[in-house]
Amino acid sequence: MTSNETLQSDLSPLLACTISRDVQNFDLLIEDMETALGEQWGDLGFAEAKAFFNQPEAEALEFVAIAIDESDEEKLVMLGEIIEAAKAKGIKVILIAEDVSPAALHQLLRQGADEFVPYPLPENELQAAIERLNEPEVPEPVVIQAAPVGGSGPGNRDGVILAVHGLAGGTGATTLAVNLAWELATVDKNDPPKVCLLDFDLQFGSVATYLDLPRREAVYELWSDTEGMDDDVFKQALVGYEEKLSVLTAPTEMLPLDLISSEDVNRVLKLARSHFDYVIVDMPSTLVQWTEAVLSESHIYFSLLEMDMRSAQNTLRVKRALQAEELPVEKLRYVLNRAPKFTDLNGKSRVKRLSESLDISIELQLPDGGKPVTQGADHGLPLANAAAKNPLRKEIAKLATSLHELGQDEAEAA
């Protein structure tokens, strides 16, 4: 079926359209559309889609299926505009994607796509997606844009600062930071502590992605003038997650790490401590001039590594760098992510040898949470909401509970 044949037909109204660079690249989609809709669908190119939505022929459209692959990622802005134009006309959007990065998918879903189906299409999956579109909509959780979690006026708290630093790429530092913050925010149902999560990775920070939160221009404005920052400016830069967690995301644009100084970092940490019981800092994996400021202010500095040579080498290099500058290395708490299972005796032996060879104490071992960890992050959900029984989630929950109990004991002793 060609575009002209279908779009110009007056025999029956169009109920749906495919939108793609070339629909012939998605032959399975053509078959499934014909099975679901018969002759009541058409095909559009990217360039003509927005204009078609304003035509009389588009009035009966129920949904569009936007089909993309990795070569279309450079057109994300245009694709986002197509989605927004469809939503403005009350047309639902199904995203069909082949070999597209999670970041690109996340961006398009946030711009309004209703359903995502991978290509090649699983059997009957398109029909199932169409049926889901017709189900009654469930109201989405309210996201508080200016987080009111820290109270109003000057803060009078003295929060605990917990930094998280990955000693190699992909060691799970952001996963730990996000989920530890959420577990602390929900650790006590009757008297929940005030928790703030700060994303200090100005270039590749992904806390916003992990929690499906918008990045605010106010973040860049805050970092640009911390000397003029007051309580109101700080709170305006925060975003709330489910009214329980306050988040300072990374800026909207990728910025150099040396844009901020130790003085800037100290001002933000001081203000955050005054308004929150716990301040979780997600650090960039790179050591920068202001790493010293965070290390000095932190009560605990979690350092994540894995059972591989790159983590081992980087651990030694970080230790030597900190010791050479006479920085408080004793604050580092080494965390082994994707650790061997309890029953893996050979793995436990390798962990012991790693600890001895690096002359460190691995105080926390986190299990491999598997695909649910990545899937939860892609959907913008903490593990507690995405996979509550996941072994990684259980260990992080135990850590949050022990930290909170320790903090309460110290508060009572004081």
C-alpha cells in the first residue's frame, strides 16, 4: 500500500498512519498494520507528517506509529516535534524502534509517545499496544517542580553528607546514589527524613534520567552565581520526586567540570545540609579540583569498584593521588558492585585477594541486580518501585536502614 493510494482514498476514513524515513525498511510493521486495520491506514514521511495532521483526512486518526532505527537518532528534534504535533491533535503515538539508544528512546517517550514496541515486532505486540491505547488513562504521579521538601525559610538542620563515586565507568555509582536516596527518604513511614540528591556530574549526570525528572535552567543559574545564592534560589533549582525526595539535577547543557570551584561546592553543600537530614552526592568518575571539597565535607565517601583490572588499577591510582595531597582517605568506604554470590566460594576467595592486593577493606558487597536495574532506570523508577524484590534493592535498603539507625543513635547520644 502506497502513501498516495491510501491518503487520497475516500472509501473509508484513515484510522492510523505509519511515519518513517522509509516504511519498506519495516516490512513486519506493514504486515501487522494490515492485519490490525485492513485498508484504513496510510504512510507518511517525516517531512510531511506535521502538515498532514492539519488536513481534513487526519480528523479520524486514532494513532500514528513512528518507526525509527539508529540512523534516525540525528533527527530527534524533528521527531519530538512530530510527537508534540500529534498529541496536540489528540492523536496517540506508538514508537517502533530498532537499535535505538535508551537515551533517545527516553527523550521521545518524555515528549509524549504513549507506547514503545521494539522492532522486529514480537508476535501480536502491535495489536496489544493498540489495545492499551484504548484503555482508560490512569493519572500519572504528580511531579513537584519546585520541591517543597526542605521547608521554608532558612534551614536549621545539620544533615549527613554521603558521596558516591565510581572508580571506573559503569560501576553503578548513580544507581547506588539514586536508590540510596530513595530508600533513605522512605526508611521511616511515620517520620520520614528530609533527603536531597545532588548530581555533581555536570557533563554526563544521569540522575534526572533515572528518576524521569526535567533538567531545569535554574541549575545552571545556581552554579553560575553561588555567591548570590540564597534559600529561595536553591529551592527553585530543586525538583521534587513523588513529594518525598528533592533533586538537584545536572544542568540542561553539558558543561566543563572546572566551571565550578571548591568554594561553589562548599556553598551548595552547606545550604543543602541546613535544609535536609541526608544529602546524597553523585560524583563524576573524574577527579577534579573540587573533589577535595566534597571529600572533606562528606561523612562517608562511597567508592564503587568491580572485580576487574580497570577497577583495581583505578583504585590504586585514586588512593595514591589522595594520599599525596594528604586528603582524608579514611573516609573512603569501598563498595564492590556485582559481587559474587554468597555460595560462590571461588568468588569470595577472589574478593579477598583483591582486597589484600589493593590494601583496602571492602566493607559492602552489592549483588548483580541484572536487567531489572537497567529497565527501572530506563523507565525513571527507583528499584523499590520497579523491582522491589530485586536482590540489589534489598541490599541498598539494608544499607539505608543501618545508616538511618546509626544517625538516630548518634543524635540521641548527643
